[in-house]
Amino acid sequence: MEGNGFSRRTVLRAGALGAVASALPLVNVHGQNAGGRLALGLWDHWVPTGNDAMRKIVMDWGEKNKVQIELDFITSVGNKNLLTIAAESQAKQGHDVLAFPTWEVHAKSDLLEPMDDVMGRLQQKYGDLNPITEYLAKVQGKWRAVPAISGSQNKPALARFDLLKQHAGLDVREMYPAANKAGPGADNWTWDAFLKAAQACHKAGVPFGLPVGQFTDATDWIGSLFHSFGATLVNEKGDITAKSDNVRQVLDYAKRLCSVLPGDVFSWDDASNNRALISGKSALIFNPPSAWAVAKRDAPDVAKECWSFPPPKGVNGRFTPYLPYFWGLWSFSKNKSAGKALIEHLSQREQAQQMVAASNGYDIPPFGSMTDFDTWETEGPPKGVVYNYPVRPQHNSKQFIACNPAPPEIAVQMYNQAIQAKMIARVSQNGESVDSAIAWAQNELEGFQRG
């Protein structure tokens, strides 16, 4: 799905809302009264009802706390959200609170208000959170933003279960049922099994829709593929480790896999795999539920045959692609007290549950204790289609961001330049040797170290 492309602004003044808001409890966070004005720039959700739920939560909070709210939903189409972040960081004025995409917290950390107090209370209340969020938002020992619920996504397998069963002999609903257990065959869901299924579906005319371009959908699944092979290009110390047997093995595997993918996957963008599934031309993609949600609206016969389940595992384990958003407060904000109070309010379980329900299960909370919402169990058709979209204990999987464990200042360059996808393209599309692709990557990575 795409955002609507427009920035939508709503202004609330105290007293504008009625009885619903007046029934809410006053939020007075640890002795800090809110009040005043607060300008928010939040992500324009792919699922339109996600904006509706967020607007109500924010406006109800503003009314009860006598805060004048200015709310913009800023689209990521055309990188308008990134341009907004860049402009405000230079001008040192604009919104008080912004939604920051994956790598932007590190990039703007020196201008973001520390959030250790908020995070300390949230962790004490809700327990362990996804460690990737700490990797991305904790800079020099301080939390510089709070992991957001709205917009944060996993990218597990989203497949046509009927086509996989018919052409590859895989019953993914039996392997990964909408229940707190794994079924028969789940432990055998490896990259070798994945390749065999991909070959069978290619032969049947419904190839897997796996992009290998420079967009995030490609970078994310490829990053998890590399890590499951133990193929690290840069380690946590910043040392280049690309010249290894593990990297050679993953490139050899990717070359065989690409031979049974659509020929134009090297130029696919983030919408291409969605279109392939929704049109009935592909048996499997890696994606959040947005592709299924569009199919439910536009191609219901396709939607009712879809199922989410974990990615395959390799010798190093199973890793589910994860792409989080964060809520950050500028250090130059004129209402830091209200900004922190609202972010903490948005992060509570009650608000998380509303966001997950409104987004058809798209939004992924950062806390493991919040993976029990009934939305993922009841959404359909078919009922339970997104049950395995959150990472659950029976999956034996970990959420993972591509290019980790490299230091974030190097990883973000690797990510944005799609280094791993380019290595695969050199071997699979250009016919280069594996060693040639590795040598090219080493040269690029050395440049990132110097930068």
C-alpha cells in the first residue's frame, strides 16, 4: 500500500472535544503538568484507518490535558518525512515530536532530547523489548527516542497457502497454525526447503516475488538471509569481514535462488512484490499485512488464500526482518514536558492495542509482552492470516535489522546503498565471480569506514 501523498493537519483547542474525551483520566506524568501547545509530525500510515486511530488517541489526550495539538501526518512517499526531519534539524524549529524512521535517530541524536526516564518506566512496566530498538535508538548510553508502535513492521513470509500446497507440497497453515504452537514440518523450514519450493513454484508459473533492488523490501529480506548464513560483512567492532566462507556460501545460494525468480526483480521497488501477490502472479513474498489488506479490498479471492509465517532458518538461525519507527522529541522543543508525556501515553498497552487493531495487525509493538493482542488471531479472511506476523516463541526466530551488527554509522551506509543486494546482482545478473563481488564490497566498505 502507498500513503496518500498529502500532509493532513488538524488543530485542536481546549474545549473543542466533547463527552468522550472528558471521560478520560488526566495524564500528569510524574509531577509534570502538560498544558500549552504541542506540534506533532507523525507517520502517514499505509493503512488509512491507522491515522484515524492515532488522531483520536492524540486529540483525546490533548483535550484532557489542555494541550493545543497541531497534528501532521507526513508521508514517507518521496521521502517527505526525511526531508522534514532534515529541514527542522537545520532550522532548529518546527514540530516538537516527530516520527523517526529506522536509522534517523542515530543521525540526529545530538538534537534529540534524552528519553531514559520514559524508557525506564516503560521497561519496568512492560518488560523486555526488542534489542534491535536499543541498537538503533540508544546512542552513547542514552535513549534518544522511544520505539514507536505505529509504523513499526515485521516482514515475514506472506504466501498463497493454496499454491504452496499444490505446487510445492507445503502446508504452511499446518506448519504454523494460528495457535500457540508450531506444527509438523516447522523445524524443517530451512533455506534449502525454501529453494526447492521456489523452484517448484517457478515451474508452475507463480514464482516467488523477492525484490533484489535498492529499496527496503529487498534490503530487509536479503539482510536476514545473509545473517541466517552467518554471513557478516562488518562486525560489531567495525572490522570488515566480507571475505569469508559464509559470505561465499550465501552468494552461491542467492545465485541459485535468483535463477527461479522473475527476471526483472533487480529493478523492483517496494510496491512490486505487493502487486505480484495481489495479482495472483506470485506464491510468496516477504511483507507486512498491508499486501494482504489491499488484496482483501481489491482481490478477495487472493486474500482468502493468504497466510503469514516465519522466514526460513539457516545454519546461524532464523531471523525475521524488522523495520521500526521511533518517536523523538527535539531538544529545541518549547514544550518538552508535554512531548514526553504524550510519547509515554502513546506507548502504553491500551494505546498499542488500539493501533494494532486499527492497522489490521500491521503495527508491531516493541515489547514482547504486547504480542498477545487478539487482533492477530481474529483478523481475516482467512481467520488467523496474520497470527504469525509477530515473532512468537514457537517460531524460534529473532527480529533483525539488515547490516547489524556493524556499528550503526557504518550499517546505515550499507543499508542505504543496498550493498548485499548489489553483491547478489553482480553474481546473479552480471555473471561476476563470487570473489569479484566480495572484492567490490570490501572496497565499498572501506569507503564507509573512512566516511
